[in-house]
Amino acid sequence: MRIATWNVNSIRTRVDRVLLWLDEHQPDVLCMQETKVVDDNFPREGFEERGYSLSLLGQRTYNGVAIASRLPVEDVERGLPLADDEDARGIAATIGGVRIVSLYVPNGRQLEADHYQYKLRWLDALRAWLDEHHKPSDPLILVGDFNVAPDDRDVYDPAAFEGSVMNSDEVRARLQTLLDWGLVDSLRTVTDEPGVFTWWDYRGGAFRFNQGLRIDLMLASDPVRERIVSVTTHRDDRKVRKGVEKPSDHVPVTLELRD
């Protein structure tokens, strides 16, 4: 079973690129973030032609999460972890016996901003949602754009980013509460290598100079961890490709599990 996550940075802007990637890599499940479209306007046709059903939680212009699956989908839950959240940031479904959660964690903007406090509340609510709805022995995976670089290996210049909304002590502590609950960072089960980034700013030649962050994560419970075969970061999908739309500033990450 192959599960992928990708912050597509507007599905209507990049639908051809996403569909081309699906043709090339054939994941069973693709979790998407920042779809930036209401559900009625999601470009369904190309996905459905390829045998993918869609579970959507969108909004106009901002945010938005989705799950595309070639396997049967059960028990879709929308709007987690904050029940009263106006932003479309969390959707979950059971696929192939695994509870898969696609998340777009708030960015935080600046440490002094109200949005940063919202980010901290949101991450606290995510831990509370885990406590209420799941136990560590469940086959569970939380994937998506966490807007948190787990440690300094995941930041191209830790000194320059010290104390930022992506790697402040507070947000890293919130991420640690998810790991302490009973999840593991899937990438770190297969490699300790630094500099495996998933996001590069569009500005300043960041991708060319590999000035990136790893903020797109796949957090797995123990029953899923035991099945991990590989974790692949598709770096080449950050490159410009002739005849295809501009790339997202994020790249896909794929987790392969033993059946």
C-alpha cells in the first residue's frame, strides 16, 4: 500500500501536474493540502478517470484538504481537530484498514501574531483529538503539511531560523506531544540523513541552493511503523517541467507499507 501526501498549493492551478504525478507514481492514496477550492469546484474528472474517489473539505481561496483513493474509503470525518474551526484543515478516512488523516497545520506567520497562538491551540487540539478518538495500538497515520520542522536536521540553516514559527521551542514541543502519544516520524525510521527537505521558498533561488525545510510529515502509529518499507521524498517534482504548470513550493512524500 502506497500513501502519499502533497501540499499542492492550489489544485486548480496545478491539476495537470498532479495528474501527471499520479500517472508516473500510481499511489493508492494521495492526501492533499492547500487545495484552495470549494468542493463543488474541485477538478474531479481527471482523478475519477484514473480510478480515484475523492473525499473533500475545501474552502474558497485558502486552505483545503482532500484524500484521493483507488481503494474503498470508509468513515470519512471532516473538520478536525477543532469542531468550530472556520478553516478547512483536517479530513480523515479509513482506507485499507488504516485510519489516514490529511492535515494542513496553521503556519503561524509571526511569533507575535494571533495566528501563531491559533497554531499552538490547533496543535493542542490535535493531541486532544487523538486522546479522544484513538489509541496508540490503532493503525493510524497523520500526514500533511505540519508547518513544523521537527529538528535542526530539517532546516537548511538552523541559526537563521532559530525561534521561527516553523521551529520554535513551543511548536516543536507540540509536535513532540504527538510523538509521545505513540506516533513516529516515518522518515526517521528509515534514515537519519539531514537535509531531506520538502519545501523551498519561491524566492531567492532557494531550491537551486537547496535552502529548504522538511515540514511535510507522515506520523505513524506502531502497527503502521511495523509495515514501513520505504519513505520517498520526490524532490524532482519541485523542478520546472516544460509544458507543465509551475511546481508547488512543496514536493510529494510517499510512504510504502507491506500488505
